[in-house]
Amino acid sequence: MPTYTPPIRDMQFVLHELLNATDELKQMPAHAEVDADTINAVLEEGGKFNAEVLFPLNLSGDAEGCTLDKATHSVTTPRGFKEAYAKYVEGGWPALSCDPAYGGQGLPVVINQCMFEMLNSANQAWTMYTGLSHGAYECLKAHGTPEQQQMYLPKIVSGTWTGTMCLTEPHCGTDLGLLRTKAEPQADGSYRLTGQKIFISAGEHDFTENIVHLVLARLPDAPAGSKGISLFVVPKFVVKADGTLGKRNPIVCTGLEHKMGIHGNATAQLSLDGAVGTLVGQPHKGLAAMFVMMNAARLGVGNQSLGLTEVAYQNAVAYAKDRIQMRALSGPKAPDKPADPIIVHPDVRKMLLTARAYAEGGRALAIYTALLIDRELSHADEDVRKAAADEVALLTPIIKAFLTDNGWLATSACMQVYGGHGYIHEWGMEQYVRDARINMIYEGTNTIQSLDLLGRKVLGDNGAKLKKFGKRIAEFVEEEGTNEAMQEFVNPLAELGDKVTKLTTELGMKAFGNADEVGAAAVDYLRIVGHLCFAYLFARMAKIALEKQDSGDPFYKAKLATARFYFAKLLPETAGLIRSCRAGLAPLMAMDEALF
């Protein structure tokens, strides 16, 4: 059976030593009173909930899955899921970083980020029920009418109701411009929606009395394509003017998807047959409004794989220390035993350290970005808010794609550590691999994220956002230029920064000649820039670890060793990726389609 210990110490290191989060928060009126003790206390309590309540349901929830009663269209979640949600609500966790105006606790996003990493380590399938609710909250808070906000937000914030996002249809996934769901205006200002939606995570369940669906649909006069999409809020039960629930709305679950992983989450097929909804935002501007929820979801999906990477690593380490097989090539390391623990073998260590480095690098980047979001939302200076928003926009596709690609690699490596036992359900490792695979697909495939990064976020503004990030790296490199102990970190960091600058210029020139060159290079390019982000943060973490390695706390020696492994064994991947980028479009398009 797997185990989980929340990585509170590493979170505290990133928050308090790497990023000095409380100093940053003091610049934000809404969070000026948040101190380190408050942050630590919330993390400790959150860790207890995840380790003691949620994690024990992960393996059983995967085996049991959800069941649909086709007669009533109701879904029953795995045993213990509903009760865990009640405890989650009782603890006030849904309200953690929500606006006090709607019953929220008003704590910084960066604390919520840490909580959700732990939730995803403990039970990704369960966490999706509440994670989507937070995205619905963000969308309605940004684009809902005052009436919609008063009707729905307090219920979502308290956890009394949950939320979903309904985009995909059987014939359209990435290309939402093809969607067909119709919305007919009614005399009372409401709309009647008719159509089919699929792959709707948490689309039906038994956690709450009502579910608030955010649905993309077309008005009768809608122009073709993505510019003709509007957004509607469609509750499972129609809400009366006094806030009580009325009749059942005809938006029902007609099937549950049979999936590779995340079995404990109800991935629903929804049918709308004249379901009552109200317009969110402006007509035909629904995709822009929904992007608030989609961007939150993209960051959330990166966090899902971060959580899986951490818990897979923890269990693989425990197994590698306990499992004895063969002797080290250099001679016995445990002569009192019939064989050595497999952690003595170099390749086992490589797999473990790969997972550890991707967990620690991912955590640093995710928390760094969450603090940027706090700055974007709450800083007193408008220019600071704008600069933070630009950096969040740049990093969002990297967090979604780089962390989920790494999560797939890390969970696979950790399963490999177990050998044949990793393939067996009761050990828990094969579930992490299965659950991790969807994260590279939904909320915009990783190729879509790569196109967004290179096409929109980098070339779209002539590299302005990337140059600002690169300037921050260059300043750090210059600061450490005379620090002999830091050369093993800042030299490769500076070298990669220069290579990214040159590569970006080359790709921009190629794209002027043929836009498909962006598609040929984008996936490799995102991974290169992802490594640039990790290298920057690992170099900063290494600086702290070097200064404190003789403190007597083994944490810093471990951090330094992980950073050295990352620079020696993982960062060199960028050399091959840069060569692949430069190879361009021609090798991909040379073969005639008929020859495939």
C-alpha cells in the first residue's frame, strides 16, 4: 500500500527562503497581515487533511470508480468520497483564497497553490471536483452579472455547490469554433440551451445539492467560428429568486466515460434539452470569458502532475530502500544481507533523482507563479500588476505542459523502480502513471500549449515578455559572476539563456516565411524554455543551499545534491532539443501523405 507525507518543509523553503513570500505579500494591502506563522499553520492543517482523510481513498476510489443510474441520471461516487468532501467543506478549505465579500477567507493564492499540490498528491480524481469549482468561481467573479455573483458565488465559495466547465462536444475538442450547442433567447431574459457535451469532469455527482455548469453555446444570430460563442451559467437545479432550489433543469448525465485513469472522477456525457441558463458576459464573447476558467485550469493541471510526481517519488524511494536485489557492481553495500537495497544501483538513483528534481523544480515554479498571480491581483501599483500579469501569461503554458510532461516521465520512472510490482494495482504506482497521462491531454493538449507559448506569448509580442524574464536571469547571473562556488550553476544557465535568445530570433525569421515552422518547433521550444525556468530557480535554490549546507540541517545538502543532479543529468537535454528545433519543418513534411 502506498503512503504520503506532505512536503511541508520544501514548501516552506520555497515560500520563505527562496521567494521571501511574506515580504512580497506586505506590498499587497489585502495580504499585508499574512505572516509566516499563518502560512505554516494553514499548510500543516492542510497536510493533515490530505494525508489522513483524502489519501486513504485514492487506491480504493480508483478500483471502485463512479456509477451511473441511467433511470435517474444520478451518479454515485466511490465510498468515502462524499464524506471526505463534507469534511473539506467543514474545514473551510473551498473558501481559502476566495473573496471575503462572498464568504471567502481572503488568503493569498500562493497558499491555495500549496494546498492543491497536496490535494493532487493525495487524490487527483477527488480533487477535480473541487478544483473545477474554484475555476467557476474565478470566471463568475470576473464576468458574471451582480445578480449571478450574488446567486452563485457564496454557494460555490462555501462548497455548498460545485461548478464545472462544459466546452467539448463529440465533434469538437480543441477547435471550439465547431461547437453546435444552441441557446435560444426567452422573453424573461433567460435562455434555453440544447445540445450535447462530453468529457465533463465532475459533471454529475453526489457531493452537493446543486452543480453550477458553465456552458459554451451559440445564439441564433451567432457568426461562424470561435467569434460566435457565448457563455451561459446553467445550474443542475434552477435557482429561485430567493436563493432556494426550484425544478430540475434538463441538463442530465447520459453516460460516464470509461477511462484509462482518474476513475474516481465522474467524467460525464451531458445532454441539454431546453435547459434554462443565463448569459455570462457579452454575447459572442464567451470564449474570452471562459479563458479565465481555462487559464486557471491549465495551472491546475500542471499542479496535478506536480502532485503525482511528488507522491510517486516518495513511494519509489521507500521501495528502493527496502527492496534488496543483486549486489552493487563495485561490491556489496549491505554485506549482512543476501543482496543490496536497489537504491545502491546507479540507474535506480537516476530514476529517483529525476522524479525528485522534477518535483522540486515544479514546486518552485508553481509557487513562484502563484505569487505572481497574487501580485497581479492585489499589488497596490498598477504597473506592477500589469508586469505580473504578463509574466503569468508567459509561464502558464509552461506550467501546464512542462510539468505534465515531466509528471509522465517521473511517474513512469518511479513505476520502473518497482519492477514487476509497479505494474500491480495494490502497490499504487500504476495508478499514478494512468492518472498522469490525461494531464498532457485535457485543458488544451501540450502541443496547443506549445503553440500558445511560441506563437502568441513569444513571437506575438516580438519576445517582449520573454526578454523581461531573460533580463531577470541575466541580472542573477551577473550578481553571481564572481562567486566561484556558483559557477557550476550560473555558467550553464547563462549559456542556455543566450541560446534561447538566438533560437527565438531564428524561429521568428523562419515563421515570417512559413507559419508552419512554428508548429514544427513549438513542442521542443516549450521544453527548452521550461528547462530555462527550472535552471534559473535551481540556481537560486543552490545559492541558498551552499550558504546553509554546514548548518547541520541535512535538507540543504539534499537540495544542493538535487540541483547538481539537475544541471548534470537533466538540463543537457536542451542541446538535442535545440538541434531538433533548428531542423525545422522540412523533415516532417517531406513524406507524401499517401506514404503514411
